[in-house]
Amino acid sequence: MTSVGFARVVNSAFMNELKECNSPLWEDVNTLGSYTQDPFCADWVEEEAGVLLRRLRDELASQFRLEETFGYVAGPSHNQNPNVTKAMDQHLGIVLMCVALSEQLDDHEYCGTLSSEALGIWHQMKKLYERIMEHEALERCLCAAAWAPILPETKETIQAIESF
């Protein structure tokens, strides 16, 4: 008798629903993106970045917890798709990066050194935004690939996943 193992698979319907119903997170991600695409502004980092990073820290942790509970489910399989593993690993990396950046900003603010460190914080915020966007692109591809068995037009998406 052959036993079937279990691996995490993408529950595309729940994953999309979780993303669509969390508008506060996406508003903050868009704010992060717009400020890191604009020319550097020390005043913004000193006055607004801390509040934004603290909100993002909590929102990302909550979103990823929900995704890992309802968006990635155990299914019968011998092997887990390496991109599923990569996406779930990215959750932890992104949250830890946001927590560290938020704490670093708070420390500089407390010590009175934030103005001299604002450019470095801004560059790290750009990296955080890029990692979030890279992660979201991977999850979009994984969701599309989940439909591949019933929607043949998703073959191009599957090819995009393989390029990650």
C-alpha cells in the first residue's frame, strides 16, 4: 500500500479573497511605494515613516498569518512546489525586515539621531517595498497556476512562475 504525503498547496479562492478584503494593508503598501519612489525627503521619514512602519508591521503579520492558515492548505501530494515554500519563507523575511526597520527608526528617534540616519532608513524602506512587490508577484503567479488544471490559458502564468 502506497501512502500519500501532504504538502502545502495554494487555495487560490481564499488567497484572493484575503488580499481583496484587506484594503488598509494595501493602502499602506501603496503609501510606502509612493514615498520611496518620490525623491528623498528627510522630513517625511522623520514625521511619517515610524507610524507607517508600525502599522505595516502589524498588518503584514496579520495578513501573512491568515494566508498561511487559509491560503496555503495541506493537500495530498508527494512534493511541495518549491515556489510555495519560497512564498511562505518570504512571509517571515518580510515581517522580520519590517520589524527590524521599525525598531531601528524608533531607536534613532529616541536617541535623536534620526535626521542623520533618515537617508539610510529611506533606502531600507525602498528595499522593503521591493520585497513586498516581489512576493506579491510570486503569489499572483501561484494563484493563477492553481487554476491551470481547469483553465488552460494559464500556461503563460505557469511559465512565469518557473522563471522566479
